[in-house]
Amino acid sequence: MNFKIPMLRIDDIRAKVPIVQGGMGVGISMSGLASAVANEGGIGVISSVGIGGLKSHNWKELRKFNLENLQREIRMARRQTRGIIGVNIMAAVTDFAQLLVLAMEERVDAVFIGAGLFLSLPKEISLKYLTTHHTKIIPIVSSPRAARLIFSTWDRRFGHVPDGVVVEGPKAGGHLGFKREQIEDPRYQLESLVPQVIEEISPYRSRYRKDIPVIAAGGVYTGRDIYRLFKLGVQGIQMGTRFVATRECDASAEFKEAYLRAKKTDIGIIDSPVGLPGRAIIGDFLRNVGNGEEKPCGCQWKCLRTCDVKKVSYCIAKALVNAQKGLLQRGFAFAGANVYKIKKIVTVHELVKELMDEFIRACRSHSVNFG
């Protein structure tokens, strides 16, 4: 039997490698990483959150610099690849609509929307524009209920549904769409969530005659993990943490070194200032915050709707910008549950080849062909 790597089909988009590189902010997945992944046949994703703070200290004009930098990164990625480029946008940011419009005007191939439910269209985007535009819309959900709400609302309001869905489990890095007590609960693990989400969107596949792929995310580390999730019925996977430990990743050397040094006991769940639990590498900055040390925000622009500036002990946007630049004494690194397994920096080409070789070996050993 000739075992093949299955394509990830999102409407008329065809990714030769069924891997979506997760959008990682602030500034961790930019044009460098995204274009490298796209060149390997996967979907490279630029994170849009807070990138205006990377090149400017004028936080009063962060909205303007966010848009300028996102446009610059999209265009830089396009110059470096003919592959598939996406943008990750958080629904919780206050400039969500402007970022979405810009990404669509720049004709990115896909927009991945997380950190909130995308249930209504910004006034800047008409239904006709949405349904006829090149850009695919793919929400990120953490429960079958969220998938049901998004798809049923779109169906009822727009006569249209998203082009795919990412289901992200609790082993992911960064902000998690779970309560603390759900993170280790077997009922909320990715293996449990995936079949439920597939069941929720199945009626819309036939109704709209669309593939609507389900993409699994959160804790995916090896090609064997990819095989296991494909057996559950997904059409692709999203991976973030492993792509940080690549030469092409846009983070600083110090940020990557934090991944290499991380032990299993260093990974913890924090209470983020935005009101969600998050998985991160616990260093001095977070330990000091945990001990009650206040790091005044001096917020000049409320970038997140859910952030209560009067109550938070630090500005997460500034902490993540500092981390991206390697200033980890003034910030911290988000990371997935398996980050402690990473021991070296590789190229994106080497990582993708390793993953696909492992995937094919798993297919061969079980005589299962997804190609």
C-alpha cells in the first residue's frame, strides 16, 4: 500500500501538509515563521495581537501601529512564499474589526479567530463581501457548545457558515478556553472534544455542501499524535509550541532558550489579567506577580475588552512584548504542556519532515491510509 500524506482542504484551498502553524503572540509567529511553514506545504499563520508594541513605545497609537505592522508582515510573508498564509485574530481585542478588514483586504488565505465567539459581522464587512471573498474564516473553539452556537447563529443570520473550525484542547499554550477545574478533567480533553465537535458541524457539511474541516489543536507534539487525531476524524492539526523551537521563529534567542531550559515542573497555569487561565513557563516575573508584587500598568489604550485596568497587577501586552524581545525578567513565555520535551532548535523543514515521517510510519504500522 502506498501511504500518502493527506491534504488539508479548506474549500478551494489545498495544503499539501495538513498542519496549521498556530498563531502565537505577541510577535512569536510573524512573517518569518509563517512563510517558512507555508513553503513546506502547511499553513503559516501570523499573529496579529499587539504587534504595534514591537516597534513603537507610543502605546497611545497602538491601534495605528497594529494595523501598519500587520500589513507589513503579511506583505513580507507574501514576498517569501507562494504558499498558504493565514492571520490569527483575537475576537477579544478592541481593534478586532479593523484587523479583520485589513487581513481580508490583503487577501490572506485564512483568518483564524479565537479568544471569543464570532457571532456578528463588524459593520465594515457586508454579508456579500464575506461570502464572496477569497479569505476563509475559521473560528477556534474549546467546546462543542461553542461550535454549535457559532454555526447555528451564522446559519440563521447569514445563510452561511464558517469554512472550517479549530478545536483547541486544554494542553495548549497561552490563554485557555476552560475553567481551571476542567483542564485536567478527561471529559474536556481533546480526544473527547473532537468527536463532539465533528458531530455538531456534520449537518452543515451536507446542508452547505462544504468540507468544513475540523482541525485539532492543543498538545499535538509528534506525528503519532497526528495519526491518532486523524483516526478520530480530523482533517488537520494545529501546532504552536514546537514551531517556537525553530530557527525561523520570530522570537528572540532568549525566548527560544527558555523553551529549551523548561522542565515539566516549570510549566504552570496562571490567572491572566484578561480573566482566563493560561499555560506558561513560570519564571521570576510570574513568581513575583504570584507573590503579590504589583507592576503598575499605566494603560494608555485598553487593547483587550476583558481587561480591568484598575484591578490587574501587570500589563500582559507589555509583558509579552518584553518576552518576545528576550527581556524575560520583565515578561514571560506562554507554552504548551509538552514544551519540556523540546531539546534542540531545528529548521522548519526538519520539523515538518520529522512529523510527517512519524505520521506515515504510524499509518503503515496500522495499515491505515488517509491519503
